Amino acid sequence: MNALLNLFTASLGEDEDSVTATIGASLYVRYANDPAVLKITCQWQEVDAVKVTLQHIHPDLGPIDTASFTQTRSEKPMVALERLEAYRQIWFV
């Protein structure tokens, strides 16, 4: 689970206009030109599966949208990054 959060942190931290912070099992990402925050939470579901929950949170309006997917050990880490990027494109670009 921490490996998955570390993967997300490394990927999203590459954007020079983003600020990331990890608190517990959640990663928070804020982009310079957007007041909203992307919250990524990872929770074990089974021995070989992690539930990844993505929340788009606006500071004035609260949670705007939520999505989740399950990442299994048999799936390559790039699958999780592709899913994350798809939601990031919808919510922040």
C-alpha cells in the first residue's frame, strides 16, 4: 500500500506546479492555479488488493466528485498510474 502511495507521490510530484503531502494512508495534491485538492487514499481490501479512492475536494464547496478502483498485485503499477491520470485529466485539466 505504501509503495502505491509512493508511486503516486513520485508521479504527481514531477509536476512543477504541484504541492504534495502524505498524511497517514492519504496523499493530498494541490496545483498552483487551482484551489481544489486531489485526495488519494489507499486501503487494504484483501491480502493482494488495495482500494484506491480519489476525491476532488474544493475548499469552499467540499467534495465535488469521488471515484475508486481496486489495484491487485497481479496488475502492473502502470495500470494504477493510468487510472489516476485519467481522473486527473477530467478534474484538473
